Amino acid sequence: MNSTHLITIASSTVLDLKYLVNSNVPFVWVVSHMAMEILAWHPSTVQINAKDILRNVEVRANRFDLLLETSKFLESLEMFNETGITLLQMSRRVADTLETKDGPNIPNHLFANGFYSQFYLPHKNEVSQLKCIDEQWIEMVSKNEKIKSRVL
């Protein structure tokens, strides 16, 4: 059976990930990232297919998955701080065909594909959840000075 350990954190933001992401786990998968949280048209450049880019168009509700090396994600953390996030840490690169849904549930197929942890924050400044297969990691981060007073 696949099991995870959980902490719940009040008044959370994406910046909490500085203390919650394990830098020894090589990959971060941001699931169904919505670049603009407000449903409105925004100017953009869009990759339409493998070879074509459409410039000077307007998009809305643009959602996409991002796969980054953990170090690159941590360097870019400030860029994600205006919204919520569903983030998976993976011990190996995510296969092209592997899919999951945005939200707090962890499908069983992820465990067989290198799942390490999940951080789920529906919106900035709300309650977040960190689920991890490593109980020692959960214990360590829950004692972090920047986190421990908000652990529920």
C-alpha cells in the first residue's frame, strides 16, 4: 500500500516552498498551472504546435504543466507567488504520457513513477497541505522556524 505523511499549514503561500521542497529530489512538476488567475483575456505568445508560434494574440484560462529541475524551480519561486499551486516532487523525470489532475488527491499510479511529495495550495494565503512518502522529511519541515507556528 502506498502511504504518505501529512502536515497542514495555515496562511500559506508558494514562498513556503523554500522550506518544504527537498532540494535532493531532482524534479518539480507544477500541475495545471494557470498563468493568470483572473478569467480575462491577456496578451500572449502561444506555442500552437511543435513548430508554430502565434504572436500577439489574446488568451484566457491558459493552463499547462511545468517540469523543472528542483533548483530551477526554487530560483523561480517568486514568479509563482501570486496564485495557488499543485506541485509534485518526483525522484525521476516525468514520462511524456504520465498525467494527473490538479488537487489534493494523489493517484496510485504516481507512486510507481517516482512520486516523493505533493504541496497543494488552492489559493494564496489559504491552508496548504504537504504530503510526503518520507516521514522524517515531514517531521523536519514541521519544526522549521518559518513553518512550525502555522502547522495545524
